[in-house]
Amino acid sequence: MSKLDTILAKPRPDADDLAVLLGAHVPAEQARLLAAAYAVKVREVGAVVYFRGLFELSNLCSKDCLYCGIRRSNQNVERYTVPVEEILSGARWAWEQGYGSVVLQSGERSDPAFVDLITELVTKIRALSHDQLAITLSQGEQSEATYRTWFEAGAERYLLRIETSDPDFYRRLHPADHSWERRRDCLRLLDSIGYQLGSGVMIGLPGQTVEQLARDILFFEQEKVVMIGMGPFIPHADTPLRDGIRNFAWKRHAQLTLALRMIAVTRLYLQDVNIAAATALQTLAPNGREQGLAAGANVIMPNLTDPKYRTAYQLYDGKPCLDESATQCRGCLEGRIASLGETIGFGQRGDSHRFQRSKDKLRFGQGE
């Protein structure tokens, strides 16, 4: 029996096994890895895909991350903020279509007007859906008071990507005024408030190792992350990291397969968390998101943003589906998911099983 098969025969990989699994790039080995992860997914969370209707509500950002297309220093982006009524109209459509959840995503801002905007959107989306739509926020680093305000308004989930669990590597990807420790502390604050905690990393960054990615997975467990949103690094032409991967077209397959292995190993190790099949996978292959689902992901985030805004919210080059309406997106994804033999959890919130089990333990006095 090979070392890979010995690891896959375990009920759950050991921490020391993760880098070995992530390095399984030989096609036959990778196929066995992905098949094992898919089996764990079906056992732990079912062959069900949960939709998170995504609204990219604003590309104004105070951050200047070296890899991001909407970084504040990029002068080639037309800045926008979607009017409240347009977001509410889209959220009503999502609710009527049976979506169980929506995501409000934007650049990072903390000014009072922005805090009030998010509070208003959360409050009104909960009201129009009769508290049926679960709301995930992704507005970056905020104060404790802001996080509590949004939680009390009705937001239940928060996605804050750490991007890498390695503080030194983080500093190579961000200006000096960006703090890894601050970001980590925000994750801990969100968990303490009661949010379902989401985070994630970029995969295939220049200079990144499988050992670092293995530590990222351990970080997810350590910080009680129950929703994982991660994807392959794809350079953007208007960023300092645009030349980070030379001959990128030639390396597309390597980026894709590493991202799939990261999904699979995360599923094998964490088992009952929610994992998104990132839209960036589809940039690398037409069926990239389906491959993500087959590797162990169970969440897809259909973009419900009006197409007139989408070209201005490109965090990386080559983002797909920029001119596709919400209705077209739903129809396309339904067909793609059906081709895998999976179903869509319409009318279901799709809460993280790990989060729910943790709540049940606390409810029955069993502790963590």
C-alpha cells in the first residue's frame, strides 16, 4: 500500500499527513484523493449544494492589498456603490427563487455611512424575507461595536479571509499598514460574538509551499472556522503582483489542480464544515466549479449583482459570467450541478454542520 493510500485509509488524516496529501500531484494519486474527499462530503454534509446569492455591493476600499484589483491605489477602476433598492430587489428575487442565503460583499470601509448602509440592508433583507434568508457579511476588518451592530440587526455569518496563516508571508502580500494580527483578532472577535465564522486563503501564491497550505488548514480548525471560502491565486494586471506568476497561461492547470487538492484535503481533515467552490475555479477551467464540488465543496455563490456593475468588481483577471443575469446564472448552475448527480438545497439555509453541532453541544451542557 502506498503512503497516500495508507493515509486515506485513516478515519481522518493526522496533521502531519496534510502536506503529503497536498503534494499528491500525480494524476492517479490525485484522483484517489479527490474521490476520498467526495465520499467524506457525502457522508458528512450530503450530496447537496447550497446557494449563497452574492451581491458585490461596492468596490470602494480602504485597503491596498498587493494582489487585489479593487485596491485603493488602482486608478483604473470605476468606483461604485449599488443603491439600496437595487440590492433589496435582488434579495427579494433570491428569496422568491428559493435561495436560503445571500452574501453582502464589498471593499473594506468603516466610516459611519457605510456601517449604517450595511445595517439598513441587513435589517430590510430580514424583514422582506420574513427572517427566512440567512445573511453572510464580508466587509473585512471592523470594530467590535460594528460587528455587534450587524449581528444584532440579523446577520448570522461573516466571511473574513485571512489569505495566509503565515504572518511573515502575509506581510509580503500587503503594505506595512496592514496587520495579520489585527485580522486574526477580528476572526476571534466574530466567533465570540456568535457569528458562523468563515475564512479562507489564496492557493498557489508565488513562493507558497504545501507546508504553508497545510498549516492554513490547521489554522481553520484552531480558529473555529466553519465556512471555508478559498480559491486559486490569479494575478490582476493593475496590481503589484501582476507578474507574480510568469507564463501564467502555461501554469493554469497546476493552479487548478492545487486548488482542488486544497479543497479535498480540507474536507478530509475538517469533514463537516461548509466549503465553497470558488468562481475563480471557473476562470481556470470551464467546469472548474463542478470540479470543486467533486473535490469536496458543497457551496456555490451565484452572482446576483446587476451585470452593469460586475466589470468594476474584478479582484483578479478573467472573472467569468460578467454579463450573465441572475436568472441565467441560476439556470446554468442548475444544469451543471445536476450533471454531477447532486441536488440544490432550495429553501434551505445550509448552516454549517460543524457550527450546528457545536451549538447542540453547548445547549446540552457538553462544552466545546
